[in-house]
Amino acid sequence: MRSRRIVIGVLLTAGLAVGGLAIGTIASAAVMQSTPPVASSSTDDGRLQPQEYPKNASGQTYGSAFGATWETIPDLVLVITDQGGEGFVPREAVFVPPAESPDAALGVSARSEQIDATDSDGKTVVGTYTLDPGTSSQE
């Protein structure tokens, strides 16, 4: 009787693991299809090259900052909103320009604040995004 319970427990655990893997694979495929362009792409020899971001009607670039350098971060950076959806926030809201000196870097203070996240048009508010100095600013 005890070994039967163990076998059932093992089978249930294995079933949950396989089901979770399948759901994760499907979810990641859906995200990959809807993710805006990133800052760079690989050439045939593996080198990264800048990729142009799309522009909205106001001329602002928008997309993920993943892989971007300070010079290539888009005007509107892709974030996950507090509500769990995708939105964009101004580059200046999440990134601080590189400091000119160590003393200048020490003068930059961490802040926590909630800002509006917009659609890629930079105007239509789709949620909020909380800047938290204790976490990563880009998911």
C-alpha cells in the first residue's frame, strides 16, 4: 500500500513537471513573437551589429534595451508593467547616463517611484511601472 502511494506521488510529480515545461515553452514562444526588436543582432561571424528600432509618429524609437549600449538604447524602453502587461517608459526614467567620474557616480541617488507606462506611441497610458532601486530596471 505504501509503495503504491509512492508510485502515485512520483507519477503526479512527473506529470506536473512535464505539464509545466509544456506551458513554459508555449508561453515563451508567444512572448518571442510579440517582443519588439532588440538593439543588436549577430552577423554570420558572431559579431554584434546595431539594429534600427522602429519609430512612432512622434519620431521616438521604441523597443527592448536588452543588448543595447548607452548610445543605442531606444527613446522608449520596453518594460513589464505593474499590471503584468508590456509598456514603454522614457529612457531617462530607467537609465542614468554614464558618470564622468567616480565622484559624480557617487552623487547619483537611487530612487523609488511609480511612472506611467505607455503604448509605443509614447502617449497612450497602458499601466504603471515602479522604479525600484533594489531590482533590475529591465526584465
